[in-house]
Amino acid sequence: MAHHKSAKKRIRQTERRTEVNRARVSRIRTFVKKVELAIAGGNTEEARSALMAAEPELMKGAQAGVLHKNTASRKVARLVARVKDMKPLA
């Protein structure tokens, strides 16, 4: 257990940041899952709109530091490719 005042403060700050970062990662996962469910369901329009919402979330996560920039870019690129390969509803 920490004994110094500064060490106790760091513990408090770390707990707070951990909560915020967990929430961010959870939010990103939710947005990505919506895209994946739309792709699995074959709904092109829904997949596109979900992708348009998920892409900024991934990039915000990269900017905030909960994801590496290249990881976020890779995830976006793979989702875009999957949505692009979908057949439009006839």
C-alpha cells in the first residue's frame, strides 16, 4: 500500500483513468459489434450507417490512447472492406 501522499494521489488518478478507458473501449466494441451484426444480417444500408458511426469512435479511441493508431486504422479498413463486399439489396 502507498505511504506517500503523491503515491496515494497516483492511485486515485489511475483508478479514475481506468474507469474512463474501460468505458471508451466498451463503447468502441459496441459500435463495431453493430457493424458486424448488420454485415451478418446482410443489411447493406444498416451496415453502412453503422460503419459511419463506428469509424469516428475508433479514431477517437486511438486519439485518446486506448487503441494504437494503426490498430484503429486496421479495424476501420477491414470493416470498410467487408461492407464494400456486401451485395446491395435488390
